[in-house]
Amino acid sequence: MVTAAADPVEAIKATLTDGQVEVLDLLAEGLTGKEIAGRLGISDSGARQRIERVRRKFDGLGSNELARLWREHRAAASSDRSQHPCTNLSWQSSHLAADPILGEEPPRNRSSSDLEFSDAYVIDTSAPWAPRKDISLVPEVLDGENAVPARWMFVAGFAVLLAVLMLVLFAIGMAFVRTG
């Protein structure tokens, strides 16, 4: 399929789909099939199939040769530096993770409330002598200014209630014994 034109890639480029051009660009950057799949958001087998389709269009060239040929084609197409006076000369390793999407502001410019994490256990950092507003399991009636008398009254009331309950149960038991 590769013709003997001045630029063999130009003849085939017209038959390539957008996805195949994208795969060629990523191959030219030196990415592997898994890395291409990750960048395009497709499965590994889908990336391999796209690479194989492109290789078939280029008469079965190897991936490395195909990447070299595509890089040369891009370099020849963008040789006019007047259209692109500023080029990005920074090198990016394909083995590093992509930059995380953090929004518009870099983390150092965010407010501190955006960067706080919640703890599983709350630690009280107030002074020991400061009044505390803890979540209490004891009702407010039993935990306040008059806590000691209120608790004594609760204990006494509970004891009286138990005594009445015992008397009622004793009376019921005696009634069963007499009738039985």
C-alpha cells in the first residue's frame, strides 16, 4: 500500500481515521500499547487492534519503524518555523503518571479549608481548663449545675420503682400459690 510518492505517509494519511492518527501520534511519542490504551481510555486489545490496522495500511511495518516514519512526516510537515515560533521543548517521560486534575487553582493557592481532611477520631486541642461542649451520653438533667443531687434523686427513684415492682410480683406469686 505504501506508494513511491515523495512522502509515502501523505498518500496513506488521507485514508486514516482520527483514531488511527491519534494512535500514530502516541506511537511517535514512544508509548507502548498499554500506555496508548490508558491515554485513549480504551482497552488494551482495542489499542492493539488500532495499531494493527495502522500497520496493515503501511504494509505491515513494525511499530518502531512506523513511529519513526510518522515522526519524520510530522517534522517535515511542521518544518516551517514561522508558523510555530514557540515550541514546547520540555521532555515528558511516558513512564510517569499524568498530572492530576486539580481544578483551576494550584493546591498552594487554595484556601486551607479545601485541604483539610477529616479524622476518624476527633482530638480535643482546647485547654484542659476551658469549658467543654462534648457530646454526652448522659441527659442534660443529670449533667449540669445540680448534677449530684439530680443523680441521687434518679438512683432513689429507680430503687423505689424496683421495690414497687418486686412487691407487685410478690403479690402475684402469692395469689398463684393460694389458688393453686
